[in-house]
Amino acid sequence: ESGFSNAPALMRRLGVDLPPLGKELEEKISNNTKLAHIQMKVLIIHGENDQLISPINARQNFESIPHQKKTLLIIPGAEHNNVMVFHRPYFNAVREFVRQK
């Protein structure tokens, strides 16, 4: 399942008063930076109506992955904590992902 693309940006959005971290440190702790180096296949699942971590983060994470062995599923109607309630699209995506070579 998807997570935030940038931890400091998420913390600031949630009202945490962070001191300036500097570009180098922010990039170091960014999921986008880490995903830019991943070589294995990736499945990202995110709720369309997630109010805690916006689906924009899922799209940013997806775009950060440098290869084409990646899948992005934004589940319509799903929020942050109920993605698995939408079990058909969720488990269909997982099943397909596991079957891929």
C-alpha cells in the first residue's frame, strides 16, 4: 500500500513545526529519492478519498520509480483506513502482481 512521498512535507501538513532541514536531508528521507533507485517490481495501492495522505503521494511515488515493472491502483471510494474493505480490486491487484514475472 502506498505511503507518503515526502515525510517532512507530510509532517508540516499535519501541523508539526519542523525546523529547516535543508535540501540534502529532506531528499535523504524522501520516499521519492529511495524509490528512484529501486529495481524490483512495485505495486502501489491507495485510496482515492484518503484525507490523511493524499493520492497525489501515490502518484509521486509511482512516477519516482525508474522502470516499467510498476503498477498503480487508486481505489475509487477508499479512504486511508478502509482500503481493504474494497477487497475485490485490492486482492485482484495483489493476485495479478504476485503472478507477474
